[in-house]
Amino acid sequence: MSGPTLRSRFGSLSPAAKLLVVNQFGINTGFYMVLPFLTVYLATELGWATALVGLVLGIRVLSQQGLFLIGGTAADRLGCRPMIVLGCGCGSWPSGCSPWPPPRQGSSPRPC
């Protein structure tokens, strides 16, 4: 005899838990769809060596996994809300505090 199906288990979740599952699915889908395109862009359009592309993307994935541990521990100790606010601030700070002005229409992209 088999256990409950995935559909019945999902249906038994609270609305907040359903939203969390759907949101996480969207985040993971978006990330794993962008990663191959980013690899091709860095190697072909920017002309980066394959080893450098692998190194950059490897550091990105490893830092993300490592920060899950740090962020989860901090959320357990400090609470979820302060860590979410800190995360939103850290995510929006680089674009708001860029030393380069946004490119004008029709101009070349800003230097990296």
C-alpha cells in the first residue's frame, strides 16, 4: 500500500506554507534557468576563459550554500524579521550605491 501522494500532501498545507513552497519553486527554477545562460554569456560575449567562468560560478554557489548556514543560525538567534530586512538591504545596497551613474539611452554600457 502506498502513502499519501504529493498532491494530497501539498493540499494539506496551510496557505502560508503553500505560498512558501510555490515561491521557493520559482526561485530555484529561475536560478537554474539563468545559470547556464550566464555561463554562455561570460564565456562568449565577455570572452572569459572557461576556467575563470567555472571559478566565478563555483564561488557564487559555494558562498550561497555557506551563507545559508550563517543566515539560518543568525535567524534562529536574532529572529527572522531582522534577518529578512538585513538581507533586503544587502541585496539592494549595491545597485543604489553604485559609483557609476546609470547608462544613458544609446550609450555604451558602464565599465566593470
